[in-house]
Amino acid sequence: MTKLTSTIKRKIAFYDMDAIRMVWHGNYVKYLEEGREAWGEQFGLSYMHIFDNGYVVPVVDLHLKYKNSAYMGDVLVIETTYVPSKAAKLQFEYRIYRQSDNAEIVTATSTQLFVTAQGEFDPSTPAFVSEWRKNNNQ
């Protein structure tokens, strides 16, 4: 299988900071979302593509491990890697690190399930996802 990883950069702004002058821990969830969106655009499985095929993919499991702090002005690199699965789900691993010194800031994993536009969980892999997996050696 081919490893599918997307990388984006994000400069930390003042509004990302908390009262103790470091990135507020909850903002990392937003950074993971930005990473997933960029990954989807790069590899042809964007949220709009999923939506246009009659599905949404809510996050049902999310784990973050905080390793270091980030501060205003830091440039963070967000790596998002697809974890192949035969099950009807999307799984990702993330690595966020500071560009200047490669210090690992956060590692994370997430799982998303397929839900129809009518709000019903679909336990089978949608046909368009099966085709995507086949075309991307997943």
C-alpha cells in the first residue's frame, strides 16, 4: 500500500494563545481538522466530495498526546497520514512539530464513520470510497 501523507504549515497567531502565552490546547483539534481538509483536497477525498456522494463523516474517536508547547510566531508543520482499513471508516495519524527545531508538539489519531445525508450510520463502505481505495492502492 502507498502511504498517503499531506503536509501543511501554520504560523501561530495571537488569537491562538491562552492566558499563559502558549497555544491553547483546544486549538490543536482545529489544526488537525485543517490537516484533514488539506489531505482530502490533495488525495481526492475532500469533505465536499464525500458530501456530494450523499455522506458526511463525523469524528467518532480522537486522541491527542501533547508533548511540547507552541508559542506565538512559531510555524507548525501538520502532517496528516491516512491509515488504511478495510472497514467502513476513515482513520488518520497526525504529527505536529515546530518547523524551527523539529520539536514534536502533538501526535494524534482520529476515526470517522460514514453517515448518510439523512443521518443514518452506514456500516458498509460506500461504493465511491471503495473505488477511491482501489485507485489509490489502499
